[in-house]
Amino acid sequence: MTPEQIVEAQRLIGEGLTYPQIAQQLGLSQSQVGATLSSVGTHREKLRERRNIIWQMRGEGRSLKEISEAVGLSVQSVMGIIGQQKKYRSFH
């Protein structure tokens, strides 16, 4: 990714777009977007925020479908994040 694309991708993350949406908008592959943004601080902050939102919504009794629509991820991705959070939060 070019520096300009990285800046644009960070902006789009801030707007709540997902990797597939960012990749499509920038004309890149999801793996290019993921590999580049995984090393950027904004990315990590956004992921942490999204995980916390998912965990909170699940605690409120929201359905997986409701959560996935709210955060712009697939139901399978939301299920995976909830599973990871259960392991992490029970460990700590």
C-alpha cells in the first residue's frame, strides 16, 4: 500500500468500515489491507473498541445478527470474537 492509501484506510477504519469494504474502496486485496494495517496503532485501537462493543452488546442480550449488523461484521466473525473474548476474560 502507498502512504496515501494507508492514510485513507486509517480514515475509513475510523468511519467504521470493515477490511472487505476498505479493500474494495481502495482497489486492493483484503490481505494487503490486513497485512499493512495490522502494524498500525489506529488499527489495534479500533479492533479493541470493536471487541468491547461486541462484548457489551452480547452482555445486553443482543442477538448475533443484531451485533453483526451494528459492527459491520459477519455473524461468524462476531461468534469468533465472542469466543476469543470469553477465553481472554475468563483467563484474566
